[in-house]
Amino acid sequence: MVCSARSLARRWLVAAAAGVVVLGGVVAAGPAAADWPASQQNFRIASVGVSGACVSVVGEDVALRPCTTPVGADQTWTALDGTYSTRLGNPATRTCLLYETDNGVHFRTVDCRDTRLGNQEWRYVLVKGYSDRGVIHQRNFGRGPLTCWSAFTSGDGSTGTVGGIRLNSECDSIKGDALPRANMWTVTPVG
């Protein structure tokens, strides 16, 4: 296949405009984007704000515990509905993550057939300036502000938790380093 100089220049301009240049773990420019790993690929979700803490199943609750190596079953997640927006499932317990506001606001696990999961699809979007950290927000089916995960510290010696997750309206991934670190997460494939 023969490419003219004009064709190559046009492709380079399109790539430059899209901001595809990546240096190490930092994206040089351009809009942030990401997706969950493929539905057959398990992954771990780690907090940037609470260093060394991973999203874990703790009984029926979901909280932050110290990340384990190798990755424990309680810290293993999968995207059940595809890579764009999805319910998050834990393969070991065969349950799904639910954010609820009954009896206080918190994250817990429920049977994946639970009807309350109907609007519980989550997106993972990279923070501007990074290729390895993003925000996790509820898929917005209408207008209005996005709400995203925010980590907080709160130790519980009996369960080994070091913190938890709440929803926060600060989800503008375009803010880059101006975004609170508590709202940044990394997603790492497992296995």
C-alpha cells in the first residue's frame, strides 16, 4: 500500500488532534477516555487517595481494605454488561455491587438479579493527564450532574477495613490534577 505525503500528514494531524501521544503513565494532551476491561477479564480497583487500599467485599458490604498480593477473591471484580458502562460483579460471591441510600448511604453486594441494579451502571473515565487513573461514575441517562466514587479513610479492626466509598458530585475528569485524589481510581487486570 502506497501512502502519499499528504495522506500521512493528514493522519498525523488527526492523531495529534485526538491527543494520542502518551509518555509513560501520563497522557500528553487530549480528552480523557477509558473503558472497563473486557467482561471475561477480572480486575482489581485501587484507590489513589487512600494509598494501598482496594475495593473489597466485606460480608455484604463493600469497603476499602489493604490491597493483597496475589489479588484475593474479595478484591476481584468483573464488568458484567460490557466495557462502556456496566454493573460490577464479584465472581467469588456471585454478587453485584449496589449503591443504596436506604439505612444510610453505602455500597454493598446483592444478588445480581436484584431489580435495584437497573440503574447501577458504572463508567470508568481517565483523568486528564493520565493513562492509568480515572474516575468511576454512575452512567447518566439524562441531564444533571455526574456523581462519582470518592474514597475516605475509616478503619475497623474487626473487619480489616481501612476506609470506604461514597458518592461525590466532583467528577470532572478534565480537571486533571485539580481533581481530588480521593476521587481517582486505578483498574488493573487480574490473572
